[in-house]
Amino acid sequence: MTPEFRLVPLGVEDAEALSAFELASRDWFEREVPPRPPAYFAPETLREILREMLEGPEAERARFFLVRAMDGTIMGRVNLTGITEGPQGRVAEVGYRIGAAHAGKGLARAALGVAIHVAREIGLDRLRAKVPEHHIASIKVLEANEFIPTGEAPAQAELHGAPLTLLHYARDL
């Protein structure tokens, strides 16, 4: 059963709690995605990173959300980044992560569903996503939310010194 949650905008004041969340699931996240820089885990540094993300010159091109339990505990994140206007309308890249303690309960699927609703509300026309080809759980989350493979050539990244192939998915809103 999917736990109850709220999708709330990320704020600079969330730095300490977000740092603790990221640190608690760091090993879990880094099994599938490239690691964050060490400074990201220091609340003071993260506060400045968040301030730049939320108030800096690129702030209008992104929306950042926390997936919070009803008691306020951070369970995950959903981000809409790289918002641009193009031939397909207003497009953003969506990314999400659910903490290890909350994985496997349908939370990523549900949180992405809410994020799709929010994306429509802010006037986006299309969401894009990249997912590691071996990350079957994340592919299932995308497909459950009606994302489809775009047919674009896979992107290449690196994870722990090994090549990481990223598949492209998209969904019209």
C-alpha cells in the first residue's frame, strides 16, 4: 500500500532535513546514479546550493519538490528542471528519488503522478526523463505514468568508473 504523502515545494529552510535525508540514503542512491559532491551533505553548504537553485538566475527554469509523509518526514524528491520553450511547447526534464526506507511501496509512481498534475498546472506541455537501462524499477515507474521511449539514441554517463547507458522517455501532458 502506498503511504500517504504530500508533494511540497522545496525551500532554503529545508537544507538541514534534506541533507539528513540525502545522507541517510546516500549508499542506496549511489547504487543507481552518480554520487553527489561531498559538500552537498553539509547543511550550511546545501543551504547555499538551494538558495542559488531557488533564487538564482536559473530559478524560473526549474521547480523542486519534496515528497513528505503526513508527519513532515522527507520520503523523497521530485524535480522539474531545464524548463524550456520549443517546438513541442514548454518542456521539462523530470527526475525523482525515493529514500531507501520508502522504496518498493508505490511511492515513486504516486509522487510522479502528482508531479505530472503540477506540471500541467504550471503550463508544461511535455515531460522528458532519462533512466539507466538496468534500473527496471524506475522504468516501471515511468511506464506506469504513461511515459514512452522516445527512440533517441541512449545517452552515456558514468557510474563508479563504469559506463552507464541512459534511456530517454517522454510524456505529453
